[in-house]
Amino acid sequence: MATQQIGSAENHELNRVAYIKALRTQLQLTEVYGVSDTVTTDAGDTVPLFQALLSLELMNVFYQRDFLETYVKHLRSTGNWAMALSMLAFNGLRDGSQNRFPLTWSSRNDKIAMMVGWTVTAEHPQGNPRHAAAIVDFWTSDWSKLAAQLQGGAPGLKPDLFERPILKMGQTLVQLPWVVGLQNNSTAAINNLRRLGARRNEARTETQRIETRLGAMLEKRGFKVVLNWHPPVGPDGNAGEVDVICSRDGVILVLEVKSTYLRRSQQDAWQHETTTLRKAGQQLQRKVTAVQLALASAPELAPLLGLETGVPATQISGWIVDTSIECDHQRFGGFLKISLEELLVALRDDRHLLHDPSGMFAPNAPTAHAEPQSLYPEGFSAGRMLEVVETQAVWRDI
């Protein structure tokens, strides 16, 4: 794609940025949140994930260029915000009946027709109207249904403007350029799926996919891994399913994996801390105890971890691994809470990518860059990985 023109020549650069941002969010959703290549709307229609992300980025580009940047030019020339808005709206009408008002509106069919061009692929060179319709629905918040929910006191989540930025009012779809043009689309996509869509049929599969991929990465580092282990009922009752157990170099790690969304307020972060993470610490206490008992007495677990039955582990630790970063490196029930992204960086040993490795953002970008500094200068070991995580070495100097 680096050598291909995306859209018209005048829009190519902005379209390319949109494409890169969509790839960024797709990687985050698939690698960290376990999302598959397709997503499902509330109506049950499926749409390719990348096309849904690219469409939101292209909306963002459109509103930045044709609304925000144009408004700023008028503001600089007039020095008056009301006059600048008037010029923006009037010039839109004069240049072909284009809506350049502080909010835009259209019918659903018109919106779909406008977005068909954003769904062009090798398989659908003219675009795919069905995918365009599903994308519109994926990003739409039905305010008529929301009003009925609020007025009736029915339970349910309320979408934030950025999470579903197409607002449906009756038969009309409304958008706010000053919101869509500036919002964080990565957070919008994550929270659309993991907050508003937490009860989707795919949500449980996504969490399992996170655990499976994490287990595979640990295996690449030489760990013996057991996923979704059910311990025998002990003296304190059923400890519950253990998400990930891994062993290497006499070190055993018990991981409690949590897949949540990105909080946007201190209240939300506090609730996450006092409910989800506190409960996770309590769960991990029971699970670590169950693993210790099973290694000492049950014959089936130790061989799966490459250990001798009845021989205690040199070291056993438990971590709460969460897709969100709230309360990172705090302890709950005595167990460290870390973000999944930090653990992935530590396992991949690519911390240098957080430090502008090619100097591309420096005032005088160098033509070459220094060799990456490994987190494991003496070679990877389980003990060193624990030290890297416990000392927050991934984030050092950032």
C-alpha cells in the first residue's frame, strides 16, 4: 500500500493517514482484545473489522479537512467565530449544496450511498452496499430507543458520543463534525466492542482468544503452558477455572486474564479498581492456592508443566493481566496487576519501539538508529522476565 494511490490525488495523503490509523486500531483489537477479522452489529449483520475502522477514520479526515481546517482559515481571516461559521456554512451551500453547518444530517440510504466508495476491495471494486449499511449501523446510536430506555427507567448502557458518533433520530442520521473530527477513534472502537458490546455472542470467544494467543507467546519463550485448567474442589471449595498457568526455570506463573474497556473518568477507574480488580485479587488467591495443592498432591498437573509430581516449585507467582491500564502495578490481594500490552512488550522484547526507534519524530531525523537495547542482555529467563515486569522496565525512561 505504500506505493499505491488511495482515492483521488488531492485526498491521497489524508487517506493514507486514515489507512495507517485503521491498521493501528485493527492490530490493537486483534492482538490485545482478541477481536476477529469481522464484527457484528446490534442487528446481527457482520462487517469486516478493517472496513469498519477505516470508515470511521475517513469520516474523521473528512470533518477535519472540510469543516475544522476550513473554519480555522475563516477564523484567522475574520477574527470572529460567528462570521467564520457563517462563511463555512454559506460557502458550502454556494459550492454545490454541501452541508457545512455545525451538525450534518442525512437519510440512512444517503449515508450508505456516500460510504459505499469506502468499502472498495479487490473482491468488490465498486464497493459493497451491504457492508456499507452494516458499517453505518455499527457506528449508529439510536436516540429514539435511548430516549425510551431512559424515560422508562430500563437498565442498559448509554453510548458516549464518540463511541457511536452517528446519531439516529427517527429516520434522520445526525453527526457532529466538531466531535467526529477530533475524537480518539481507537478508544471509540475498543469501547464500542468491549463496553457497549460486552454481551455480544463473540465476547466470550474473544476472551478465550486472548488467553490462547498469550499462551502461544509464552510457549515461544520456552514456557510449558496450561490453559483454562479446572482444579479439583479443595477444602475451601471450588477455586474456579485458572486462565493461564505457565512454568519455566522452576518458576510458575498463574495469570488471571481480564478483558475490559478503556475508562474515561476517575469514577469509572475507581469502580474498576474496587470491583473487578479487587475481585480478581480474591480469585487469584484461591487459584494460586489450588495450583500449589495440585502440584503437591494431584498427579496430572505437574507433568503438563514439565515438573515432577510432588516436587514443590522454586517460585510461584500470580499476576492479574488486564487489557486496560488502570491501576497498573498496584497489588490486589497481594498480587500484581499489569496491562496485557506491557506483558506482550516484555515477551516480544520490543520495548525500543516505544522510543521512536528511527528518530522519525526528532527535529533532525537521523538516517540510521542505534541497535535496540534488549530487556534480556544475558538471554531470556523466567526469573529475568519477572524482574522486568516487577520493576516496570518496559516503561523505563518513557
